[in-house]
Amino acid sequence: MTGASVVALGAMSVLGTPFAMAQDLSNGADNFYTSDKAILQKVSFKSQYQMNVAGNLFVPKSLDRTAKHPAIIVGHPMGAVKEQSANLYAAKMAERGFVTMSIDLPFWGESDGQARNLVSPDVYAEAFSAGVDFLGTQPFVDRARIGAIGICGSGSFVISAAKIDPRMKAIATVSMYDMGAVNRNALRHSQTVEQRKQFIAAAAAQRYVEFTGGETEYTSGTVNQLTADTDPIQREFYDFYRTPRGEYTPEGATPLTTTHPTLTSNIKFMNFYPFNDIETISPRPLLFISGDQAHSREFSEDAYRLAAEPKELYWVKGAGHADLYDRVNLIPFDKLRSFFDQHLAAV
């Protein structure tokens, strides 16, 4: 298992394995939380690519719909769906007074896109801008006060979107993965250029197979079974995606595909550089949240180093990467609230 293949994230049913681990629900793990303080409405809207992007709109029950309010878009981890982590964040932020919307990235979940599980960083970023289009045309949303939260891989997608969409007034990332860097270099730059070239060559060869009618091949993602040799990072993801703690199989998906992008498209991440020109987002604020024990902390550190002020790097003590997907006792929702209260305040 290479560093690039640890990139993870997805949803599916648990497959039997003699190495199954106990489900860890500590620190209030509550991925499927439902709020009695917010109204959930399924929505769909078109992107510039004329693809339907599916979302869950959360509106506080106490909201005065005759006034205009701040809103936040929430993006899920790479390979996951909005029902994994993004809904939780959207519900919790709605309880704190914001109109929120979780979205399925194109090619995943309930959003349009063929082939399924295809990687397209530009199309992913466009989905966030399309979300701004939708929220900014709702009568109870102030289009001058729209922010965004990107979890894991969506952290890099929302930064990519914000660089060319100034309507996103404040951007927060949580447990961010730079999907370009991790595919080019793997974690902690543990992958050589020659290894990278081997992955690219394998994907290019697979294009002939699929073009001539062969079966689609999938790559990376969370392992489907544990073995004695499974590394700790994959075990961390397995505990979320392969146990009732976070497993979710959307309609049309299968246990062997829901976590995994297609091999032939995944190499598009090699050309994805979300932190290039990140300083141009300024003076709009950036908040990078990471667990101080997270294997992915290097990406939040890189983004913070390259970004211009105003910016903040916020460490959650004792938290790993996937802990901030659903462990409500660790996720700093009040920090997110204060950030967006400050930067999406009415002028």
C-alpha cells in the first residue's frame, strides 16, 4: 500500500474479516446526528457544466425567513458522500443560526456525473461555486455573507474554488488533504518521482482496456478488509467507513466501488495544485483546523504557510484525522461559529 493509496475515504458495508476491529464511538462519535432545531430539505441545482448537484439544505426552525441571513456550504471528504461528515457539520452549524447546505460532489452520491467515482478537481470546485449560486438566490440568504467548510479532500477543492470565486467570504477547512500533493508525493513526501510515473503509466494503459470495453478499475480509498499488515492510517479510516459508525452506501453504489475513484481518472490529481496562488484569497479569511495528532496535518501547515493574512491554524489537541469527521466532543463547532460570526457579520 503506497502513500497515495492511503488517500482514502468512502462509504460501504462492512465486509467480514477475522481482523475486524471494535467500533470506536468514543468522544461522541455521531456521524448520523439529526437535529430537532433545523429543517432539512433535499435540493438540487445546476452547475456550469449543466450537471445536477445534490444537496441537503438545513434551515434553523427559528429563522426569520423575511430577513436575510448568512449561509455556509459544506463539502464532504474525498470519496465520501454528504451523509458522511458533511451533514453533521451542516446540522450543527444550522443549530448555531446559519443556513447551511451539504453537497455531494459530482460523480458521487446523488449528484450527476458519469462515469461514477470519476476524479475531476475542476468539476469538484465548480460544485462549490454552483452552491453559492443556489444559496445566493434564496430569499432568506444574504448573498454577501456566504462561507464554506471543506472537510478532508474538500478542503483543497474549496480553496481551489475560492481563489476564483470571491463570493465565498470566509473559508474553513477541517482535516484537510491536498489531493494533488498526496497523489504526487504521498504522505511526508514518501513517494519517489519514479513511483509516480509508474502509477501514471498504469492508469494510461488501463485507458486502452476500458476504451475497448474492458472492466473499470478502481484505486486507493479505504481498504475493504483488515489484515495483520494493515497500516494504522487505513485502520483509522476503516473504523469510520467500514463500521456502522460511518458506513453509508448510496443508491447505485456497490461495496467494492463506493470508496474508490477510478484508476484512469485519479491521476488528474497529479495536475491539481490548490495552494498555488492561495495568497490571492486575501483579504478574505482562512481558518485551517486539524488534529494535532492527525497524519494529514502537513497539508494544513503547508496551506497556512503559503496563505496571506488574515489566516489561522487551529489545533485540536489529541485529535487524529478522522476524529474530526464525527466526534462531536472534539470537533470545535464553537470555533467555527465564532469564525463565521465574525467574518459573515452584517455590514
